[in-house]
Amino acid sequence: MPQNPEKIQDHVELFHQPEYQELFENKKKFEGGHDPEEVKKVAEWTKSWEYREKNFAREALTVNPAKGCQPLGAIYAAVGFEGTLPFVQGSQGCVAYFRTHLTRHFKEPFSAVSSSMTEDAAVFGGLKNMIDGLTNAYKLYNPKMIAVSTTCMAEVIGDDLGSFIGNAKNEGGIPEDLPIPFAHTPSFVGSHITGYDNMLKGILLNLTQGKKKNKTNGKINIIPGFDTYVGNLREVKRIASLMGIDYTLLADNSDYVDSPNDGEFHMYTKGTKLEDAADSINAEGTLCLQKHSTTKTREYIEKEWNQKTEVVSPWGIRGTDELLMKLSEMSGKPIPEELEEERGRAVDAMTDSHAWLHGKRFAIYGDPDLVYGVTSFLMELGAEPVHVLVHNSTEKLGDEIKQLCSNNEYGKGATFWPGKDLWHMRSLLFTEPVDFIIGNSYGKYLERDTKTPLIRIGYPIMDRHNLHRYATIGYQGTINLLTWVVNAIFEDIDRNTNIPSKTDISFDLVR
């Protein structure tokens, strides 16, 4: 019987149909699950302090990690350069995961290829896969640069990327002068921000070899770090342009993951020009907008380029002030009146809203630099961090978070949880409740379980659209963050005051 395309139902409605409800009930009986009362009893127990202690005692199990793996960050760094094809020495399944994860966040096609390693490569090594893969990738996709990273399989067997790439060029499958930077990015250590850092360092090392000159080019290098808000990259470029600064953004993936729909597929959309990246070794200095996703890159720039690096965290008023003053200091350019006016508007917006956020208790999780920046911003509004969780943490970050919170009267009650996952966060929210959570889409399960409002800030955000297109840094980003947070507070107030004649005394029109 032909189907009517006008009546095709989304899964949201489809699985509520009687036939599916009956199927689910039969499935429960077949599986022989526990008695519903016993399930309810155990579920209540998992909300207790007793369970929390057992939960925090586990060592060999991670439940819902708040991080990704290294190659994901590596391929994201790679597409920030013009005409660059990410190439992963590993299995197809791994690369499919990385691409899908990024595509779901950006709602944009993400191109990356693999050497399709299988069991035989795990035994005999991945040299043949590398040679065939690089040759086919170059012939099929005609990139200006191929950026190679690895997965667990290649790292466990010890594939030598440098010699493999040399062998591939010697066999003539790819041109000798084709840039092929590489980075070892094992998934079993570090996280996606480590992979970003390793790949960016590998790309700069490859492109700048032999390009050092006796004088500077007068430019400033700006490294955004693992930042998935394309609005941030555009905001930084706008600020630098307003100040009249000659700069090179390393790496500019804003147009790759947010390209215009003009009816044609463009595999490579803009990005930092390779010649500009190569000349970055001759810049006046390098400014990094994230500290923990650029550690190795900054060390390399300082040691090998003999170039000064600076780090700022441009979240909120204080952080944006620091960004502008550092740009002015490095370039000798004044801060224009237009940006001073933007600052005034951001301060005005914060003045309008701060009464609704002052004294609110919040929990936050995510990447190190984002957690640090957002926590700092919210304390500017008088909000109080309670649980600060960073799965991919470092000792240095722990010291920085503790210092940030202890130096602020609103942060003195904060507790930092390094290396913990979102199941740990669940216990924290049940035993020490807060007013709202800041985090990525995976926090929706925490919101459902604990009834704590989730404000989606971070990566990945897969169940809401277009948030990645906004800025979250700079004065414009300050207003965006403020809008998301305060309106989420209002929505929660409305939900809790919407029963006629019972709770609607404060169901107000004006907030």
C-alpha cells in the first residue's frame, strides 16, 4: 500500500502510537525487568548522600564523560586552514564518529578521510594504508594540504607518521611539495582540546620551516583555541579590524563550519591562507584566547620562533577589557570609541538583569577555558558557583579555578571537581541542589532527573539550533550570555507559577 508523504510522522509522535506502545510493553515482559517498585526504590536511593559516596569512590568506570577524544579536536583544527583535508590514520568507524559529532553540532557537512585500517593493519602496521590513503585522497579531493592525525589503533602499534608520509611521497602518489603536517593524537589520553593543540602545533611546525626572516611582518597572530562558537571568531576579527590591527587568525574555521548555502557544495571554504600561516613565524607576537587548548603550541612558538605569547580569557566585561588592552598593547593601536560604547551597552544590560541573577547558585561543566570564562562572567553578576566540574582537567586549571573563586566573595562556596563525569554531577545536584546548570546538550538528562534548569553553553549542542552562530566573548558575547541565562531564569519562574488559582500569583507579565 503506497504511503502518503504528507502523513509521515516524526519519531516524537510516531512512537506514541498504540502499536509502538504495545511493542514497548511486550519488550519489557520479554526482558524480564525488575519490579517497578524496586526500580523506583533504587532510583530514590541514587539521590542520597550514601550513594554519592559510593559513586565518587569508583575508579575504573566513566559514565557520560564530559569530553571528546583527541582526533576530534585535531580534525577541527585542520579545517581552519584553506584547502586542508583532515586525514586520520585509523579505522573508518572512528572517523565517522568524529565527523558525525561535529556535523550534529554545526548542522554542516564535515569532510575527513581515514586510512581505513582493519585487523591486518593492526598486525602488520598501517604503512600500506597510509600510502594508498594519501594517494587516493589527493587524487579525489585535490587539497592544498593534508593534515594527518591518529586514532588508538595506529598509536598502539606505533605507526611512524613522519616516515610513512616520506615513503608515500617517495612512491610518487603525492607531490613532494604538498604540505602534510601530522600529529600523534591517541584517544586513550588527553581529550579533544589536546588533539586540537597537537594538530595546530604540527601544522605551524610544517608550514613555517625555513620561513624565519630577519624582521617582523608587523602582524599579530591570534589563536582562538578549540572554540565552537563561530560568532566568536567573527567577533575577534571585527574587533581587530575596528582597531586597525593587521592580524593572522590561526586557525580560522568559521566559514568552513558555517558556510553560505549558494546551491553548490564547496569542500573547502576559506580558512587561514597557507602563506599567511607560514609567515606567522615572523609576527610581532601571538595572542591566545584559550590557555588550556594551546599549551604545546604556545611552548613551541616561544621556544622555536623566539616569539612572545600572551593569553587572555575574553568572557564578560573584565575579560573583554583585558582582550582590548592586550591588543592595544601589542599593536600600539588605540581602543576606538565604538568599542567603548559597546562596553557601556553591555554594562547597561547587566545592570538591568543582575537583580535576577544575584545570589543564584549554579553548577557548571565543560572544557577548561570555557568553564573558567563563564564562571568569571557569572560572578560579575553576583551568581554563586557551587559545583565546577571539568573532566579534561589539569593541576594548573585546578589552581586557577580555586584562585578565581576564592578571590571573589560570590565564589567562596565553590567546589572544584577535576576528572569527574556527568554521573558524578548528578549526585552533586541531588545532594547539594542549585538554581541552574551550565553545560552542553548532555546535561538534558541531568535536567530531566534533577529538575534543575539547563542553560546550554559549550560543546556539543546538538538538540538546539543556531546557538553556535552567536558570539559568547567580547561585549556582544557578554550580552548574548546574559540574555540566555536571565531568560532561562524567567522561563523557570513561569513554569513554577503557572497553575491558575494556586501558584499564579507571580505569573507576571513584566519581569
